[in-house]
Amino acid sequence: MLDRLRTLFSRVKDIYQEEGLLDTIERIFLFTKHVILSAISYENSEFYITGRVLRVEDDDKYLPKIPNVTYWFVETIEQLDELQKEGFDLSLLDIDQPHYRLQKGAIVNLVFVGHELGFKGWTALTEEAKNIINPYPYKVDFEKGEVCGGNAWTNPKYRRQGLSYYAAYRNEQFLIEKGVVKSRSIKYTNNIASIGQSVKRGTPILARARYIRIFGLQFWREKPIESTDSEGN
């Protein structure tokens, strides 16, 4: 519990340093509102559903803009513990309950600058893992080689340095080697940065969805978005 509080305070400090006092207050308000509404079991959210057929690419256009960057795929608790023993700082990963997620079929891709965490992104390889990482009821056909991603985060200290772009490329090449053919994900419609990265990588938006949860009842509706690019279907 104390570790999670320290992580939350660290995130608030990062936001304050990166975005200023007013934006920090606004983010705290929105987070508090989310916690309260979650407690009374209410949510009303809109998403874009994206889908991408994975493809082999060269790394030339994906290299980060800063030096001393290392990339790690973590599939097991033992691999995660080994990174920690080698001095890599995983404190900002604690809030995700990484051991539990890894046990349920999720993997995490990590980018470090030196020994400091610069980026993290989770991928679900099973339905059970999806329900932990991204529990909204959009369809992912795991039996046909599909996966889904979620909970990506870039350290504010290293934003706009190409870490998330580089991580997405490396993750895709890794998944291809494991036999994955397609990745699906959802993004809040107001998450401009994440949507922008999808557009930059040529990932089509397949549908717009609305999710409503109130007192245990759930409603999910998708509206397809017409596109000349059918690669994600």
C-alpha cells in the first residue's frame, strides 16, 4: 500500500513539473472523480477501436532520439526479478501489480534510459489477461493469433523522445516471432497522444464504441468507421 502511494505521489510530482499547477489540479480532480464514480459503479466512456496486421519492418525510422536506451521483453516473474537485481528501477511498475499480470498471460515491454524506466506497455496474450489489462468487452480472437495492448505509459521526463514509437515497433517484431498476426486495442477518444501514434504508424481506426456501466449493468455499443484501409479487419 505504501509503495502504491509513493508511486502515485511520484506521478503527481512528474505531472506538476511537466505540465504546471493548473493542469496538475485538473488531473487530480479527474482522477478523484474516476475513483468516486468507480466506487458507486458508474462509468460512461467513449473509445476508438484500432486494429493492426503485424508486419516485419526495419528499425531505421523507429530509433529513439536519445542515447543510452535499452529495451526488454518480460514474460515471467523471474525475468522481472532479474531486472531488479541488475539495478533497473521498477518502482513505477508496482502500481500495475506486474507479478499477477504475468501469471495470467500478459507480457510487458519496458524501455529504460540508463536504469530509469522511460516507457512501459502491456500486451495480453489470453482472454484472462485482457480482462485484467483492458476489461472492456471488445472482441479479440486469441485463438486466431490476435492480441491486445493496454496500460502504456511514458515517463514525463522522456516524452517526445520517441520511446513509445520505438517500443511499439520492438513489441510488434517480438510478437511476430511468437506467431501473432494481429493486434487490437481501444483508446479513449480524448487520448490525442495515443491516437496520434496510431495514425503515425498507419494503424486504422475500425470503430467508435461507447461503454456504460451503472450499478452492475453494462452496455457496450460499437459503430464501425468506414475506411479505405481494411488491414485491421
